[in-house]
Amino acid sequence: MIKSALYSIKQAFKQMFRNKGMTFASIFAITAMMLILSLFLFLSVNVEYLTETVKNQFGTIEVFLLDETSKDQAENMIVSFKEMDGVEDAVYVSKEQAMEEFKIRWGDNAYLLNGLTENPLPNAIRITLSDLNSGDIIARFCATVQGVEDVRFYRDEVGKVVRISNIIQRGALVVIAFLVIISIVVVSNTIKLTVMARENEITIMKYIGATNWFIRGPMFFEGIIIGLISAAVSVGLSSLIYVRLCKVLGDQAFRLFSTQLVMPQFLITNIVWIFLALGISIGACGSIISMRRYLKA
Amino acid sequence: MIDFKHVTKEYGDTVALEDATIHIDQGDFVFLVGPTGAGKSTFIKLISKELEPDSGEIIVAGKELSKMSNREIPIHRRDIGMVFQDFKLLDNKTVFENVAFAMEIVHCSRRTINRQVPQMLSVMGIEDKANNFPQELSAGEQQRVAIARAIINNPRILIADEPTGNLDPDTAWEIMELINTINRRGTTVVMVTHAKDIVNRMGKRVVAIDRGRIVRDNRGGEYGYDD
């Protein structure tokens, strides 16, 4: 068993080396597909991450308090807010804290805020929602409480972001499915060409009494090896691309959405496994499918 | 060794073999003659189970072919050495590799292969061509490689489909002498041929097939008709 597997692997390498052109073409085709795939994967993962962040950020109600409202009154409000359905948490945010957060968000431009002689921000209570849908009722109730100046709840904005991200996600999914199908077709075609070039060899093998697995074995491993190489190359390339992308677009993204892109390390470790599995299965399936016709007794 | 009992094989409307009954003993040497399209190829394809008969029973080397599972077909074919008119050698493998290939299929060890292949090549008289590729060989030499490959695993039956068809008369005779030697070692030989001189000179059993029927079967027979 092990002996014949070793024989198959050895033959696979020999064949790949003898048919260098075909091997290169297959690897190139699969790698190209996987690269495009990875770009859509990056897009999809980042959009997902972004939406989550936006949901968390805007899944809050900001209750701005009048300046004359005391801290004690605020604490009372917090107790009553926390009792409401759909409220996960409520915290007091002093105007000083709010200013600090502002400065962080403004980043390099924070020095502009230093020019202010007096903090114009109000004290606030920040309510985190456990259920976005009950946000409206809570927001309306908060507005009626005494000592409250204004209530801000970005329900519509959140809804829009979620809708847009859903569209992008679905689009990416369609494109990814499409690419996987295309790459399987391309691979099985490439292997079909190899098999056709070796039809003579297969016929002879069958005459001599080779079992189907003896014939299939080397091509099976050939498919797997080609898949593995392609996966390795495309993971390497796409990692490079993503790391660069993060460098170039990271700051922009932060400024626009006040969130970072998904960490390259995290994404790449995941992509390694996905692509290895994908490469192996594309190669193995491709070779099995395209050989089937020739192996009927 | 080979038994056909009332075997019929049809392709659509054409009858390739009709009610054929024949018994071939172990060690027999049989020439299969007849016009093109008479059913000779069908006959040998039925032996190697490349084709299934429509009716009748075929027993080869003690095994009834219709009861054989797909899994057993490769094992069955290892009992049969095949030689073809167009040699069917692998062009991208050397002479040595072409012969060794047949042994790799039955999982022989490297050592056995390295010992037996040169021996076989020298029996065939082509030991000096071991590292050449088939394209660099003459037609006669290529057929010797093919025969070496066919018998290296000691099959009990050798089937030759017009083995001399592409050879000049002298080379054809050398090949026939080789096949005769193989037969004398005990291998059953079934040879399809159109070579009248060879059949007449060898004086072996001759089976004539015409329009799917076995029309003649006699020992020490002659080719018997003009093409």
C-alpha cells in the first residue's frame, strides 16, 4: 500500500517534470484564479468586519444632558435606563472623557482641538443596545426625561450600512462561487489535455494489466501537487498584496470608517488553510473527473 | 487454456462473431486468419475481456470471463501478453523503462527489475539498446521490445495481432522465430495474421474466420486462400 503510494508519488513528479509546459500552465491557471479569489475574500471579510464595527458603534444611543443636570441625577437616570428592555448597558460619559475620545478620533489633527478655550461638549449617558429594534422606543423615552437636552440614535444610518454591506457580501459570494466553478473547469480541462496526451499510455497500461488505481494514482498525486504548489504561490502573493494594501489603505480606512482593516496576520493564517484545502481538492477532483472516461474497463 | 462455447457478438446489425466454439490447449500455437473485418479482432478482444460477448461462454486459463468482476480484469490481463502491429511502445520511455513498466505494474522490486530486464533484452537480442528511445530503433527492434514487455511477467498466453504487419520479410521471420521459441517454452500463442508465407511455412494450427463464423480449423494447416 505504502509502496505503491510512494511509486505513484515518484511517477507523479517524473511526469510533472517531463510535461513541464503543462504543469506550468496548470499551476499558472489555478494560481491566477486563487489570487482573484483571495482579493474578493479580502473584500468580503473586511466589509463584514466593518459592518460589525459600525453596528457596535452606532448600536448606541447618546443621551446628552443639560449642563445643569448633576452627576447624581445622571446616576439615577442610568439606573432607570438599565431596567428597560433592549438595553445592555448604560454608562456616564463626562465632557472631559468625550473630548479625549474626540482627540483620539481626530488623530493627527487633534491639535486643532487644543485651540478651544472651553469644552463645548455636553455630559452624556451612552446606552448600549442589546436589540437594535427597540432603539426607537428607548430613544423616544430618553428624550422625555427631565435634564436631558438631546438624544441621538443613528438607526437609519446603521440600517443603510447593513444593507449596503449585505449587497457587497452577496455580490462577493456570487463572484467567489463563479471563480471556484471556473477554476475547476479550467483545471479539469488542463488535466484532460494531459490525460489525452497520455491516452496511448493509459491504453497500454490497461493491456499490460494495470489496475485503475495504478493508472489513476500518479495523476491523482500530480493534481494534488499542482494544487498545493498553486495554493502556496497564491497565499504568498496574496499575503504580500494584503500587507501592502493595509499599509496604503489602512489610514484612509481608519479616517473614513474609524476602524482598522482586518489584521493581516489573522487573515493570512486563515487563508493558508482555506487555500491549501481548496488547492488540494481542485487538483484531486480535477484529475479524477477528467480521467473517469478513460478508466472504464 | 482458451475455450469459446457458442459465443456470439454483434455490433448493432453486423455480426462480428456467430456461434463460435473453439478449444485451444495449453501450449498450442494458433494462427487466426481471414479477411479484414471477419471477426479476428473481436475474437482476441473477447479473450482479453475488452469486449463482452452477447451470448455464449468464454473460459480463459480456467476462469469464466462473464463471472469476472471489473476488479479482476487487470489480474486476468497479466495472464495474457499482447503484441500489436504498431508495437504500442511508450515513446517517452527508454527501451529499459518500457519493459520495466510491465514489471512495475505488478509491483516487482527494483532489484528484480534490474536483474530481469537486461536478461530479457539479451534474449531478444537488443541488450545494447536498453537506453535508447523507441524512435531510435528499427521496426524489428521495436517489435522485439514489445515482445519483451509482453512476456516479461511470464504470461500463460501470448496474443499477437499482426505482429509482422509492419516488418519486411526477413525481419518478420526473425520475429516469428522468437515467438516460436516462446511457444516452445510452454506459452500458448494466438496470432492474427495476413502473412500467407509465414502461415504456410510454420505448419501450425490454422483457424479461419469468415463473416463471423469459424469456417476452418486444422492442424498443420495452410493459409488457404488469396487475399
